[in-house]
Amino acid sequence: MKVTGIKTFICDVFRTNWVLVKVMTDEGIYGVGEATLEHRELAVEAAVRELERYLVGKDPHNIEAFWSEAYRDSYWRNGPVLMTALSGVEMALWDIKGKALGVPVYQLLGGKVRDEIPCYANAWFAGSKTPADFAAKAKETVKLGYKGLKWDPFGKAYLSLTAEEFSTAVECVEAVRDAAGKNVFLMIEGHGRLDIPTAVRVGHALEKFDIYWFEEPIPPGDLKGLAEVKRRINIPVAAGERLFGRWDYRDFFELECADFAQPDLSHSGGIMEMKKIAAMAECHYIPFCPHNPIGAVTNAATLQLAACVTNFHILETMSNDVPYRSALTNEKIRFENGMMKIPDGPGLGIDINEEELAKHPYTPHNLRHFTGALTDIRPKDAGGWTK
């Protein structure tokens, strides 16, 4: 079997664009992957095209050889664009291998350790502006069975919080805790927006709400600073979505800067790289909780890891999405009692619909986090996507 080429598809999904990859072979078997990088979709597409040179005419089963050569030959320090492109292509190669052998990818990585994984919800807060809005949405979402709720209560703040912003954030957390009840995990998303003293002050204020974790409290790039925040507060810290590969994670673990590791399958180099990072986390007894708020193909691939990684702890899921999500792929999700079932189809267990993808062409979207539009994450006609 030889690779004959790669197709890319960029599809608008309101807040961002999915970047999907299709690797084709001379035997008619193809694999799909996802290389979504918010706000840098065109750059990633170009990077995928450059990786195509490394694959055409090669055996798609030799995934480790392709990955190592492509990573080595990047020469310059590897960042989000290359690692995201590499992730999407690598994902597709595992899909090919699984389909060729007639088994799900998790069987190629050691087999199952579980049949389902607990889920927490993101995007549940769409359109919320006040603490009361968040509370009402939280109450609705808890009824769906999610084990936890994650959100960013800090509005458009950057680095510091005014007295009013601080008060509003605390009120919002209190309102959601009251609405969700004591048996639901609450994860506070920082989006890397606070400086160290502000993050510490917020961390102390959150203690009384039994917070499961405080995610990315400070901007990325200073793991020692993150470790300092973790040392000075009394609630767990989660981080890692903006680290790219095992070498970034080496320092992450050595500095003991977080309690939960959150690499993103679409950005960390792919399925095998994620499994290697999970093994590093296991050596430090740190739960593996992949960042997973992107698209259908990444979710399918992350479920393959959830099946076979022993320290996989909890899965991030988007509680709602654009109304046409179900038409873009043949995604089949089984979500019951807050648990997502691991699919057993060959490869990643998902395929894309090229015609439907073409109906929603690339549309530029800028970052919302610091503009006051943070909660405009879904259109008004958004609905649940798990069946």
C-alpha cells in the first residue's frame, strides 16, 4: 500500500473552522484526521501540504518513521502550526491502519482498559451574560447528565481584574454552584488571562466553592510561574493545551506545575505522541485529561485514547454545537448517564461528508476571549449533538 495524496477541507462552524484531512492510498483505503487550529486554519492547511511531500509513495503503515522524519526536518523550533498539521495527518494514518486490519485504533495501542469515559461539558453557557444566565444554563445542562461544567467567568479581562470584574466572577461561580448542586464538578477556565498575583487572589476566592480545577490561570510560556500559582493556592491546577509534544511536557512534569495534564490531540503531534505524554503523566501520578473542544474527528480519535490509556481521567465535550454538525460526518455518539461509550468500528470509527463540508466554506473568525464576546460560542439555533 502506498500513499497517493492528501486532501484538506476547511469548514466554518461559527466560532472557528474545522480543518479536516484525508490521506488517500493506491488500494482505495483512506484515513481521516483533524488539524483544527483556531484562527490559523489557512496556515495549517499550507503546513499539511508541505507534509504531503513526505508521504506520497510511502507505506502509510510506517507511522513512526513518517512522524520522526517530519519532526526532524522541520529544523526550526516546532510550534502550533506544524504540530497541528502533523497531528491531523498522523491521525489519518492510524485510521488507515485500523481500517486495513479491520480493528479500532485502540486495538493497535494495547487494547481496551474501559468501555466508556466520564464527560464534562463546555459551551453549555452559550449566550450567557450575567450570573443568573449562567445559573439557568447550568441547571439545564446538569439534567443532561454531565459529570462537570467548565466555563470562564472573567469576561474580557486580561492580566488583572477590576474590583467589579472580580466581584462579578465570584458571583457567577457562586450562582453556578448553587444551580448545579454539590455533586457536579466545577472547572474554572482561565484561558491564560491572569497575571500571577491576580491568579492567586482568584484561586483563594474559589476555595469555598469546591472547585475541581483552575485551568490555565496565567498565560502560557512561563511554567515556573504556573508552578508558583499552584504552590500558592489550595485548589488543583490544570494546564497543557498550549504545549506541543513530549519535550514541552518534560519540563511541565519536572516543574510540577499542574495537577492535571491537558494536551490536545489536534495540537500535540497525534495519537502516539499523546500516548507517550500520557505515560509520562502516569509516572508522576497525574491524571490525563485531554483538551477536546474542537471537532468530530478529534473527538473520535480522543475516544480511541480514552479506551486504552489507563490514566485517562475525564473527557471534555461540547454540550451543544451548530445544527448541521451531524451532517458533516457520520459521527455516532452514545452518551448515557454522563458517560460516553467507546466505539468499536475499524480505524477511528468516523468518516467525513465532503459535499456537506463544502456547503460551509472557510470564514475568518477572530479570537473572542478579550472582546466581551466570549460566550458567543454558538449560534442561536445550536442544539445538543450527543445521541
